[in-house]
Amino acid sequence: MTAVTRLNVMQPNLGEEEIAAVADVIESGWIAQGPRVAEFETRFAALVDTRNAVAVSNCTAALHLAMVVARVQPGDDVVVPSFSFVATANAPTYVGARPVFADVDPVTGNVTAETIENVLTPKTTAVIAVDQGGIPADIAGIRAVCEPRGITLVEDAACGAGSRLGNRPMGVSADIAVWSFHPRKLLTTGEGGMLTTNRQDWADRARKLREHGMSVSAAQRHQSVLAPAEQYLEVGFNYRMTDLQAAVGIVQLGRLAEMVTRRRVLAGMYQDALADVPGVRCVADPAGGRSNFQSFWIEVSAGHRNSREELLGELASAGISARRGIMAAHRHPAHAGRDHADLTVTERLTDSTLILPLFHQMTSDDLFRVVDVIRRS
């Protein structure tokens, strides 16, 4: 019997250049946050057309800092999608605010101006809009709801590097955007995150807060023979990125355009091959948007002969690692006790979607192996 070769749902696109970049950092003797982090920040800010980028240890840390620098207070309400990784809902709770769950668009899986407006309260001070799976959210429409009310718009662009809305990169139209470099994302540094904003005061404060609130950065102290005395200006955090990670990130930035192009080709192949399968709907670009297809998901409806769970089982039996679709945070114990509006679309998508394998090195043979299982199941 021939052994079944496992096909993973994703794998990072790393190679010899990243290895060499890390070796250079080790040889330099400075591996903590330093010149490579600064270079990565500068290059990333240019990529997303934003004045300031602040590198941190992960995207959740960036979300937390976004709440702090936007001065979200205990007792405030922050509108978030339940249809997102739980970190989106956790961030407001870190500062004592209440996450208020909004439903999502049935096609894109993103919150919209309408679903947000439906759940605004007099205590709403911020909204977190997610580019779910790399599908661009309608940030301009959401901003039109937030700005007149003085509500801070945070874009959770964890999955959004390389996605575009119109001719603009994601993140540029929000007050603050946050990004992830987890291995499941296109750009990876192993772990790591970024906060971007055009507000200099917010960026300056975030830089201090990521280093325990110190008045003098670790890099500045390292560059001085006689290190200046530091002060701790407020209670901060240890949310630093290392130069080892940033060196990988710098190389990854050079790969981004190629990775987006390849993923879009693969996504198009999935869409074409599954277009006539009853009960299967593929995720697609929204109007005016261009996704990086960080995740490629399908919705399995009653028209398909198998349920989502049965299809996952068929794929697993064929050695194909797919995943259940995006979680609904309001169903999990950490947030289950919270009051919320109607989340019919969120619950339907959570129960009926699954994420198919998609990664840069994936071959057409790999892809049609997945398609064949779906078509015959």
C-alpha cells in the first residue's frame, strides 16, 4: 500500500536568504531590538504608505497597544466582530473595555458600516474592523460611520499584508492598523507584529510602551559608551521584536509581491474548479478589492451532499489538512456571557465554512488533489 503524503493547510515561504540574514545578525553581536528592527519598521511603513510603524512581539500586543494609545478606558464599548480569532475580542478587555459583537457580511465575512452602526452605543469609543483571511474590509465606509462620532477606527489587518482596496494598501485609511507575522501569514518572522499609524504621538507612545515605558530605548543605551539614565514614564510592557525576527521580515518583504501573485493564481484555480459544485461557494475579491488570499475558504451549504464536518473528514482521510472556518468568539467560554445583538451570519459562517490548503509552494497537482476530494465527496 502506498503511503498517503500529507498536504498541509499552509506552510511558510522561507529559504536560504532568511537563513543568511539571521546568521548576519548573530555575527553582529546585537540580536535584540536594534538596527534591523528599525529598518524593518521603515520598510514596512513604506509598504503600507503610513508614516509610522512600530514593531512588536505579536499582533495581539499591537492590538493591546492600539487600545492604550487611543485611550480606550475601562467601561468603554469597543465594537468588534465575533467572527475573528479571539485576540480581536480580547484586546478591549485588556484595558477594561467591553467588546460589543457586530455581525458580518455573508459574502466577505467582514464587518460593514451597517453591522457596526447597528450595535453602536453611547459608550462606543473604538471599532476594530478585521480584514478576515486577507479579504479587504470596507474601511472607507466604516470610517464614515466612526469619524463623525469621534470613534477611533482600528484595522485588524493581521491577515492583510499585500491586500488592497482600490489602489491603496490595507491599513492606510484607519486611525491605527495592526499586523501579524505569525507563520500562517504571508509575511512571517516566526512570531511578531506591527502597529502602524499616521499619528506621531501615538507611535511615539507605543514605542515607549513596548519597552516598559522607558524614556531611553535599549538601542540608544547600547550605542552609548556611558548609557544615559532612563526613567520609566508609565507602566509599560515587554512587547519588543528582536533583530533576529526583523532580519527575516526584511527578506520576507522582498518576497511579498511574488507571494500575492502566486496565491491569487491558486485561488483562481480553486474558484474555477469548484464553480459548478452544488452547495460550495468560494471566497472571492470584494467589489473594488484585491485580496492576498491569506486563507482560502469555502462555504458548504445544504446543496452539497456532505456537511462541512463530513467534508473535513473526507479530506483528512485523503491526507489533506483543511481547517474549520473562522471561530465565533461569542461561543467560547472567555466571551460566552456577554450580551450581543443578532449574529445569525457569524454563526452560519462559523458552522459552514472550511479553509482549504493554500501556500506559495503549492503545485497545481496539490490543488487538484484537494478539488478531486471535494468534487467526489
